[in-house]
Amino acid sequence: MKLQRVGPPGEEIPVVTAADGRTYSLTALTDDIDAAFLAADGAGRTRRALAARALPEIDITGLRTGAPIARPGKVICIGLNYRDHAEETGLPIPPRPVVFMKDPYTVVGPFDRVLIPRNSVRTDWEVELAVVIGRRARYLDSPDDSASVIAGYAISHDVSEREFQLEYSAQWDLGKSCETFNPLGPWLVTADEITDPQSLELRLTVNGEPRQTGSTKNMIFDVAHIVWYLSQYMVLEPGDVINTGTPAGVALGLPGTPFLRAGDVVELSIDGLGAQRQTFAQA
């Protein structure tokens, strides 16, 4: 199933696209796709309601697509998780996952406008596979337990300001937490539809020019390891989002390639998870 939220910012309604390609309203089951919905077996209840034909069909043509999660409690990011990306940035291959946090208020819809911060000259792109947590996870015994706490997957655009990130502080958060810096969606695709999260192709273009092409099979730390590892240091809650890293092809690693400017259009996609498109504007 593909869970989605549509409508103006702050007024989104929950919907689901079923295997038949039709879209159905979820308002009879929940007010929103949020932590409470996921924690209460929202995906299972949706599946059963679809099977019982208990959900009304809805036409969402022309409606804005919001982020598929109402407001993540946490956005946790894994840096340098593709060998080719670590190499292009001149940084060593990490022996353990590199973990940093991103302000949850950066999360916006997949087609929303993204704002280049004031005084920014190095705003960069990063296509990433996002993991959405569906059940509380603390001290998982092994990576084999990770699948049981994953609600599904989505496309995440981990927009970054490299000067803020790498030169202004010992932490990366300043360059990662600017407003609108995490378009998410269009869908939360439930985990049962993604049989192997380590075999997905990722793509990103800037103004129609290919910049990133990669595969999740090239992650240094796979999804199962990341979820298990994080659970050893923090409690993962339903609705939390994990950005799992980006492949090579970012502006930081391409000398002479311009960083993003107002008017630039970035398009990104991941197999089975849909596509995004953002126009960048000056804050």
C-alpha cells in the first residue's frame, strides 16, 4: 500500500492507494498519518478495511501532496553511508555509522518549494532512502529484528548547506536544519511492498542534468544494521524518520559544479517509491 497525505499545509487528509491503483480516503480510520496511527497498527487496519471494501474512493487530482508523515518526532541521518560518496568528499570510510539529527520541522511535501537560506552559497542536493519506524524499538537484539519495527519507506531529499555544515560548527546540524530542507514522499510505501530495501536504484537531476545515480546495494551499513545500531543509543518511536545516506554525485564532490541557486529545479526518484520535484527559491 501507498499511504499519503494530500491538501494544503496543515490541512492534509490521509489517503491510501491500493494495489488496484485506486485511492481511498482514510478519514474513517484516522485523522492523520502520524505516530499514533502507526503505533496502533494503522497499516494493518488499513489493509483490513480495504479488503472489506469499507473505505470510500476519493479523487485527489489537483490536490497538493504533503509529506506522508504528519510530523516526525525525530529525523535521524546517517552520513557517508555510500563508499563512493565518502570517497568523493575526501573523507575516510567510517568504521561505524555516522549519526546526526535534523530538525523535524525541515520536513515538507515532495513538490513544495525549497528555500535557499540567506547568505548561502553552497546549498547542495542529496537523494536518500528514508526508513519510517512503525513500532517502538529499544535495544534490538540483532539486525534481524529490525524488519519488525519498520513501517515502510519513502524518498527523502536531505538538502544541505555545506558551508554551514562543515565550516561553521563541529556539528553538522546547522547545515542540515534550515527550513524546508527535507522534502519527503510522495508516499509512505508499506514495508511489505519493498521486498529488498538493498536493491533500489536512486536518481537525481538538477535542471534536467543527471547528478546522482546509485543503488542501495552499495550502502556501507544496510537498513537492518542502521535500525539495530540506532536502537542501542536511542529509543526509536513510531513516525521517526531515518535518512540512510546518499550516493556520489553531490555538488560538494564535483569540483566546478555549481551549487543550487534560486530557480533551479531538482527531480529525484527511487524504484518503487515514486518521484519528487522541487523548485528552489531564495529565503
